[in-house]
Amino acid sequence: MSGAKSGSADATVDDVHARQAQFKRKFQRRLADIKHRIEQACVRSRRVSSDVRLLPVSKTVEPDRLRQAYTAGCREFGENKVQEAMHKAQELGDLSIHWSIIGHLQTNKARYVARFAHEVQSLDSLKLAETLDRRLQIEGRALDVLVQVNSSGESSKYGLSPNEVPAFMASLEAFDCLHIRGLMTLAVFSESDETVRKCFVRMRRLRERLQQDLPDPATCHALSMGMSGDFEIAIEEGSTCVRIGQALFGPRALPDSYYWPGETN
């Protein structure tokens, strides 16, 4: 009887290992494909592919699968929900992972983000900046920050309007624990490439204007734009960071509206 139980347990372990190996193979193929497409987009726009950062978006992806992605070479992940990101950071605490919060961040979650995150790409209010800076001082940490811009003008999206950004960026100089790196946006969700491209062009021009006006142009170098469905267009228009989720990890169980209003990534 005990032998039968042991055999069953061994079979279960083998099944788990087989599924992990299968996921890793699929992930490696997808990762190679995404990197190739990034390189081709850079060739078309006369850019160097090393200037484009690939940020895997790991929302809803189990920690065990992130371990497989880690062994495939990924060292950073983007998360939308703070609680989910915290859980994964704890589960994967033995690995050297750079955690980026890319979803809308409420001020009451800032104290958690200050403890484990390395970057926030969705700063969109002075109140949030003040809260983050205060909590980071308590933790003795600093945080890379990108300002979220509503480039499409849609009421369903978070972020500052482009004309609000210059004054907001200037106000952030007062916060020592926030290292301002640039801008982030979500383009309009449209089947028209030209409609999507307009959002990215608007962001590129905004960054160029800010780099001319700000005391330190380096505070506005990063331009995080482009997801699974539009990252090649984003790269052609100057993106320095593309946020790729489903194209790497496959379809999600939860709808994308749970994470991004009206968007997929």
C-alpha cells in the first residue's frame, strides 16, 4: 500500500517537473521572438536595441513560473497590484529581482511599495509623491519613478494631461528619495496603427520639450510606452521601455480591464 502511495507521489512530482519544463521552453521561445522583434523595430528606426528595455509584465503569473522565467534570463518584472507584487517578492526573496509597479498606485499602498519595489512607473499626483518620499525616508530607501501621462485623453485612463507634466516634473525636484527617470503612457486601444502612433508621437515630443526645459535632461530620459500589441510602433517613436505580458506569458485568466482600463499588455 505504501509503495502505491509512493509511486503516485513520484508521478505527481514528475508531472509538475514536466509542466515546468514545458512552460520554460514556451517562455524561452516567446522571449527570443520578442527580442527579435525589438531588434527589427530598432533597425527600422535606426536605433540600437540595447537602448530598449524589455520589462516582462508578470501580473497573474504564479511565482513558480517566474522562477522559470528567471532561469531563462529575466531579472525584472512589472506588476499592477501591490498586494500581488508583495506576495511574489516574498516568495522569490532568494532571487535578485527588480520589481516595478506599473499599475495605478493609491497613496494608502505607498508604505508597502516603499519596502520592496525598485521602481514606480505610475506617479500621477503630488500627494502620492509626498507620501512615497516620506515612507522611503522611513525605510532608508530610494525609488526610480516615471510620471504617468494620459496621452490619449481618455477619461478611463489615469495619468496627467501632457500640458500638466512640465510643472509637475519641476515640483518633483523637492523629493530626495524619488529618482525621476522619465515618462510612462498607455496608448489608445485601437486597431488603427496610425491612431496608436499619434499617442507615442505626442509622448516623444513632450519628452523632447522637457529635456530642453528641465535643469537636468537625464530626469526625462526614460519613455516607457508600448505593450504586447503595439510595442514595435512605440519603439519606432522612441520608447526606451516596453512592457510585455501576454506575448511572453500567454493569456491570462482575469480580464485585462481588471488591471488596465481598456488596455491589454
